[in-house]
Amino acid sequence: MLDVMTLIRNLRRPTLLARAARFGADDYRRDAVLPRLLKTEKVPRPAAAVIALLDLEAATEAKRRAKAGDYSPARHVELLIAITGEARMLTATAPRAVQAKASGMDAFFSAT
């Protein structure tokens, strides 16, 4: 099974979405965003939040690729911002060996 950071690094999204997420991640506030995105009152721990966000993002990506009428680029960027913010939190709280491996990796997922 892949770890959470590997799942995030394996994401490949269009350059515009990736850039928007990187810019927005600086202003990410998990206490305000996660309850709304995950439809829950209690904010989950970062790893659990990332898993839930990745599931929502995968469904949104499927809508984008299918050119569905209910696809929302704003929501997609919001999900990617949340994933990036949570990944930053995971990296910051990880043991030093993991931090060294992830150092300089601000772009958690790649642009296509």
C-alpha cells in the first residue's frame, strides 16, 4: 500500500490547476475549509483528511475528464489547495528523516 505522501506525489493535474493550488495553499485555513469540504463538524487529523480529500478530488477529476456539466474548476482548485495544505502539515509534523526527504518539495503534485 502506498503511503499518503506518495499518493499525493503521484497526482498529475493540468498546470493551471497545479499553479492555482500552490498559490492558494499559503492562505489555507484547515479549520474553516475542511468542515465544509468534508461535510463534517469535527476536523480530522491530517492523514485522514488527505485520504478523504483525495477521494473527493478523484471524483472531481473524473468529472473534469468527462467534461461533465456539473464540474466546478473552483471546487477542484479548492480541493487541491486543501490537499497541498494538509500535505504541508504532514511534512511539518513528520520525523526529521521524512522531512529531509521531502525538503524543497513544495509542489506536492505534478503539473501535466
